[in-house]
Amino acid sequence: MPSMMCTCCAAPVAVSVRKRGVPMQSALAYWLGNPVLNPVVLVFMAVVLPWQFVTVRVITGVLLVFGVTMLIGRLAGARQTITDPAARPEDDSSDPDAPVSALDAARRFLRTLARLSAVLLPEYLVVVLLLGGLRGWLFPAGAPEWGLLAVLLFAVVGTVFVIPTAGEIPIIQGRALAGVGLGPVGALILTLPALSLPSMLMIRRAFPARVIAATGVCVAVLGLVGAGLLVVLS
């Protein structure tokens, strides 16, 4: 929670701690807790949005970080290890905690940075540009007239759309000013910051595909829960 990163920034860290043998549910909680329960964003939301929005964010965020991650970890097998060789550290025979010189540490850092940049940056840029180019279709202007279908659409789109830290706040404000109802807007409160398609691609080598898919489904479902809560509280 105090790391205060967006989902894409937290993804490589979650992969790294998973490599070090951290249980799956703990790595998931770290990955999701960073963007969802970011204390600065919560304070920012409390300043610029009505209290109902913050309440929905906290309730659904706590359910996601402390409930869904435990459930998914148990269903997937909390002791499951990484089987993809590409997800393992390059030098499995060395002890990562062993003392090293400053030069060796710099070499290891640069080698890891180069590997991550070569793999993550191209796919991240392609997916982000694709989602940005399709944002007009992902958030259609006629959505306010679709009723429940708009809530379902925003819950799914919010789960895959990529935003920076606190980027959900201006999006929610903009949709509300455009006449979008509380239901669709409420579906974005959790789904926008919690996950994105780029972040799910980033962790695919360290987490089983079924875990990533289950997490995405749970986020979308909690988005629907958030939509209902916002309507009830308002």
C-alpha cells in the first residue's frame, strides 16, 4: 500500500518477488494493493469526489486485496512454483543474498534492466497505443442510454484499460459530466486502477494463465459490485 505504484509499475516487482518464492496470494496482494489502496489516491479522491466514491473504492479494494487474492491463491495452489524457465532468474546457481561488489551489483542491475526493457517496453507500447486508439469505442458516447449493458461494458473495459496513477479520477469526473449514470461510473472506481491489459501481459511468465484470468474476472465482478454500492449509497 505505501509503495503507491500503478498496476503496470507494480507488475515487474510482483514478478520479482514471485521468483524469490513469495506465495502466490502474497504476490497478488502486493500487485493489486499498490494501485487499489494507494493512500495518496484515496486522499485525492476524498478531496475531489463525493464520499460515496471513496467508500466504494475502499470496500471493493479491501475485498479484492485481502479476500480475492487469498481465494485465488488457495484455488491455484499457494505452494505452486514457477515452471516457465523464462521466468526464472538468469543465474539460478548463485545466491541472490550473497555479498557482491558494487561493480557486480551494477552489472546485474543493468543486465536485468536490459532484459526487462527488451521484453516489456515493446509489448507495453503496442498495447497502450492500441487501447488509446480504441478509447472512443471502449467508452462510447451513447453508453448512458444502454442501462445495465453500459455497467457491464464499463466493468470489462475498466479492467483492461491502462491508466497512470490516479488517472481514474479525471476519467470518472469526465464520464459523470458527460451524463453517464452512477452505475457505469461506479463500475470504473475499482476496475480502472486495479488491472490493465499491459500489466496482465507483464506478469504472464510468473503467474499461471488461469490465475491471471481469474483475477481479471474477479476485478470485473467487483466493478459490478461497486456500481451497485454507489447507486445504493447515493
